[in-house]
Amino acid sequence: MRCKWDEKKSEKLKKERGLGFGEVVALFERPYQLSQKQDDPEQWRAIGWVGEKLVSLIYEEREDEAGPFYWCVTYWPATKSERSLYEQG
């Protein structure tokens, strides 16, 4: 699946949290736990590994002229409860 994001936000997150969206989307290449985060707008939370870090990525499913893609909203290091969800899944 294609992924897109706001580059300025990605740079800000990289400075604050150590990874930009370009690195974080690698979590889709390994097993991840998926759940719906909110309904309006519909957002999803994917919890998965990026290198040695377990992270939670919030994204929306969108579509453009080339087809569907994931729009990255934000991410953070997984919390204890998110780690438990990942391990149970």
C-alpha cells in the first residue's frame, strides 16, 4: 500500500521522537496489530516494530487519482497497554 504524509510534520516528529514517517511506515512490512482509533474521520492505529522500536501509527485510508493510500497522521512510541495489545494479537 502506498503511504503519504506531511513532510514538515515528519521532520518535526523525527526531531522529537527519532523517526520520520518514511521510517515508521516500515512497520507495515512486519506483523502488526490493527484497530480503529476513531470514526470521524475514520482513523486506524497500527502497532508494530520499526527496527528495535515498537510504535503506534495513526493513519487514514484515502484515495487519489492513482488509487488508495494510507495518510500518516501521527505516531508515538507504544505505551504499555499498546505493547500488551500487540503481544496478545
